[in-house]
Amino acid sequence: MQLTEICRSLGVTSWRPVRPWRIELSGVGIRESKNAIERTLVWETAAGTLTSRWTLGPDGDWWQSEYPVKRSTDLRAARMVAEARKYELGTWPGHEVPAQASSDEIPAVQLPQRPWSELFHTFLGWSEGLVLFLEEPDALRDVVKILEEKLARLVAEIMRLPGSTVVSPDNLDGQFIAPAAFEEMLAPSYRKSVEMLRACGKRLVVHVGGPVRRLLPGLADCGIDCVEGVCGPPQGDSPLAEARGLSGARMALWGGIPQDSLLASFPESGFREAAEAAFSMARADPGVIVGVADRVPVSALPERLEALARMSLEM
């Protein structure tokens, strides 16, 4: 059953990010292999080989277990991959951007991850990667700069596409990103995208994936229209009421329901408490969108999803 059909059966509208672009790498060889439990991606460059690896997690999703940039000697190859990257805009089956939302779904044009976020989520990892950044800050800032220029060109092309909503799937986590690092490495990028998209009547939604209390004021200051994935423990550190106080009145807040509260291991009473608090906040604040943060787990209890759908229809 497709996502739209599932949401229709629950009586709610589906949220469908669409990626109308693909990555082309000129002059870089790519080898990809996959079996039942592991996926491997190898980039062959003139400066060396970079390897990424993912393993299948218990939730049915792929978890990255090996990052391509492991030491300073890999940085030349990483820069070559960044320089070779080109975003090709096109139309592929299932990736067309509808002209407007419908009663069944709300489409959104999906961007690549913000370069600073992608640097750690895809190239370095957050443990050894932070150490490597401290050792080679200039080289890694150069990689980010190259990718920022390419992202800006893609945003300029997306400005001409239909639709009013653009989503940046950055998976921000305040445990790893200090406010000072956000202001230096992420804020200028967000401000530039917001300015470009606002000029053509589009809104920017940013996905977060963990504790973001200390990042919310900065996101609001950048002019972000909506932050998706905000919630209290165990996923986050910002219940909606507290998040509103930190972000000010303008920015929309999406979330409130920790994803773990949908699992059988989470007490029913805790799920009900989180849901009632989120919907109560939404009734009082038109800038709140109740949703699961940061996404619905594969093993979510159907009856809890049905309960959320019923509560949304009672709003």
C-alpha cells in the first residue's frame, strides 16, 4: 500500500517530499553493491578511493557504518568528489512536482542536505569526523564552500518549479552542532536559500532529528518558515510550548509526538500524555503542526497512529 493510500485510510493528508534532481559526478567512478544486510558505495578518484558502507538496522532502515573520509589523506579525494558533483534537474516517474497541494497530499520539493550537515552525516561521521575537522578545518571548509555554490545553483533552478514548499532534510542535532558553529557554517546558507525562495513565494521547511533547543533561536533568526521534528524526550529536548518560547512567534513548529511513543515498549499513558499536550498546543497556537518527530517507526503500533488521526480530525 502506498503512503497516500495509508493516509487516506486514516483520513489525513500525506506529506510527500519530491526530489526532482539527481547527482551526476563527472570524472569520478562509482561502484555500488548491495546484499540482504549490507550496502557499499565506492568512489574512485584520481586522488584515491573512498568507501561508504551501510548495514540494515532492526528498524528496516539502512544505518551508515563506515564513512568515506577517514583520515587527512582522504581529503583530496573528497574535494574531487565535491568538485565533480552536478545536480541535474529533470522529471522522472514518481518525482514530478505537482502544481499545488490536493486533499490527498501536500507535495514539497526536497533539497540535498545542507553542505555542513552533509559533511558530517555522509562524509565524516560525528565521532571521528569532529576530530578530523579540528585537524583540517581549512580543507573541510573548502569542501563545504564548493558544495554551497552548487546548492545555490540548484535552488535557483528550483525557484522556477511549481509548488510553494521546499524542504531541507538536514537532520539537525544540537548535541553535535554548537550555536557558534551553526551561526558560522549553517546560518549564511539558510539565509541565502530563504531569500531566494521567498522571492518566488516559496517557504522553507527544515528537518531536525534530535535535541535542537539551542538551535531554535538561530533557525528563527534565519527566517526559516517551519522546523519539522521538534519534540520533547526521548527524541528531543524541546516540547512544543518551550520551543515556541525559544523560537518566537513567526516560525511554524511541526512535531510534538516522539517517535518512540508509537512503539509497544512505550507506555500507553505516556503516548496519550504526549499526544494530548501536542494537540492542546495546536489548538492554542495556529503556528503548530502536530506530527511524529522525527519520523514514524516501521514497527509503530497501528492503533496509536489511528488514535492520532482521530485526534487530528477532532481539531
